Amino acid sequence: MPTRFVARPPATDSDPLEASGPTLRWGVVATGGIARRVTGELTQLADARLQAVSSRDAERASSFASEYGAARSYGDEGGVPGYLRLSEDPDVQVVYVATPHAHHHLVTSALLEAGKHVLVEKAFAINAPEAEHLVALARERGVFLMEAVWTRFLPVYQRALDAIESGELGLVRWVQADMGFLAPYDPRSRLWAPEHGGGALLDLSVYPFSWTVGALGLPRSVSARGVLNELGVDEINALTFEHEGGSLSQLTSTLASQAPRALTIAGTEASLRTSGSLTRPDGFWIERGEETREERFDHGPVPYAFMLREVTRCVQQGLTESPTMPLSHTLAMMHLFDDARAQMGVRYPNDERWGALSGRGPGPRTHVAARDAAEQG
């Protein structure tokens, strides 16, 4: 039987809004668009209470707190950042970090030092050294840490992996996936600015990468090509991953054009294609010769709630990472993405602080040792 590479979370087939244990008190760092969407669903969990929110701007934090019912709000004050003030709140147990990528390490490390459990928006960090430091810190403090790859927790994702595990597709040999949209160009926005970790790779490639890991496991190596803009970040990237057994996955991400956001998983017996965006498919088809089987899904108005349920369950049960989104997968991805950026020539200010990408030149690299070390850690 084929191997299952991503564990099934317990809440996949139940209502994610139903309580799984004692109520947890949450904090949210940042008040942008993704913070609003996730917080709107978080407040619907029966065993979640929004305790506090922080922003650089005290007025924005206060407004966000009023809108979503947070007990407290923190802005920058007296030279102390709002996120640090939130980290000192003794009533906050779990924190969702929704800042731009480049600030994830700074904010998350402060929260972990304070003993908070943390859910970090994707991409987890700018580079592998940042990610490794956060993982080591979480393990040292004995607290929960996870990257917010919400697609993994959707029933449609798990049912697709069920089909692969059952052998219905035969041996999976090839995966193709794309993700993208036409992003308005603003050199100051988080999507484009190098100081925020701009570019398609860190913002979008996590989604197709998560599908290929589900189908084929962690890759051995990556070969990358990209089209860079005047700021030196990737408008378009094309990644080819080599997996165990001679299988390949080909992933494309773009901020420069509309993309179908499609996924194909090809096996020796059948192929699987998703319907709708691969971030949140509304179904999939499995084609075997002239025969086609279809499954449809309605995730309702709360797609992030499946992920939030898993974080809640893990913290309630004393787990320090999720079996469905383990830290080994995050670390392996950051190493591979570092290699992809080195090959494309994309470098960020954060890289200089950590000496990241130094000595990495063009050409595919193999990361079996790094992957295995991450899995053992």
C-alpha cells in the first residue's frame, strides 16, 4: 500500500466549531486582511476566547478589539512594541501571528520566550536559519508551534490523500500544481517589498508545495527558475522537485498573471485533478481510463476553522506540534526554498542578519540529510 505522508487530523469529519476541551484565551498580532479573516472564524470556536490584539498603531488595535470582542488591545507605547506588551499579558495562552513574513521571527521568538503557544502565518519565516531558531526555542520552552498551512486540514485535502493511500491511483509518479494571481504593483506592499519578504515564492508556493508533500513526501532536491522584477523579488517562479523513487513534482507560482490554481496528481493506475482553487478545492476527479469518479465538498463559511481546531486540540492535549503540520515539514520546506531563492538570485535583508544563502550558488541541491535531521528532531 502507498505511504501516507501527511497525518489525518481528528476533526476532519466533524464540526470544527465544536469544543474539544477547555476554553483557550487567544491573542492576535497584526490587524490586516488575513488577521481579520482568521480571527472572524476563531471567535466562532466554542472553546476559544479572544483575549488581546496588538498592532503598531494603538488606535487600530483598539478598533480591531472592539470589532471582534477582544478584552484588551496593545499598540506601540513608550518605545515598547505592541506585540511585546501582548507577550507580557498573563491571560493570553495562544497567539496567532499575522505580520508580514519578514517580521515572523522577531515577533514569534518574543512570544515563545514568554511561554506562549504560537500559530505563525505562512511562510513560517524568511529563511531556514530563522525557522531553525524558532523551532529550537519552542522545543526548549516546551510550547506549541505551527505554521498556518490551513489547506492541509480541509476535508477535501485529506480525502484526496485517502484516495492515494488506498492505492486507487497506483504509484504516484508526478505532480503538477500552480498558484497565482495578478497583484497590483506597489513597491511598498508586503507582496513586493524585499524588506517584507515579497515575491511569489514565500507568499504562494507553500500551497502547491503542501499538495506535493501530501502526494509524494518531502523532496530530495529542487531546481528553480524565476523572473525577477526591478526590486529583485520573483514575479514568477518554476520549481521542479525530485522525490524518492524517481518521482517529480513541478510547481509554478506567479504574482504577474492570473493562474488556474490547478492540481494534477498522476499515478500508474489513475490521475486526480482538483476542482476550484487548490487552496480550497470544492472537489476532485479521479480518472482511470474511460472511468471518472468525482467527490464534492462544501467547507462552508469557515475554512480556517479546521486548522484552528487542530491548534486548539493540540494545546488542550499538551502537544507541542501537530502531526498533520509537523515542524519537520516546515524546516524542510524552508531549506528547499532557500535553495530555490539562491538559484533564482532572490535575497532579502533578513538573510544578511543570519548569513543565509551564503555559499549557495545556482544549480539544484540535495537535502536528504537536512530532511532526515529535521524528521528526527
